[in-house]
Amino acid sequence: MRAADIDPDAPLFVEGLGLDSIDALEIGVALNKRYGVRLTADSEDNRKHFASLRSLARFVALQRPADPVRSAA
């Protein structure tokens, strides 16, 4: 599957892209390393954040620390 073939609103789990809980854990670790975003296992909002690529991207965008270069512009 190519990135262009992925519907950003498709569910990430089961009937959508077919991800599982291990995939969610790996995504969470990658988001923390790459963007400094922290997810907690006990958050009731995780299901909402991981609903689709679009919802996950929206969550990351809202949680990322402010970019000092952008803020100065």
C-alpha cells in the first residue's frame, strides 16, 4: 500500500487499516520521539485520537510544543 492510497479518515484499527494495540504503542512511542507528544495509556481520549490518521494528526498538531522559529516570524 502506498501513502497516497490511505484514506486519512479511515479507521486505524480492525476494519480500516487493520492496526492492533502493538501498532498503537509503537505509534505512541514514535510520536513522543519525533514530536514530543505524550500519550498516556489510561486516557479515555486515546480512542478518539487514534480513530483515524486525520484525528491523530489533529491531536499531534494541538499537542506539539510551540516552534520558537515560527513564533518569532
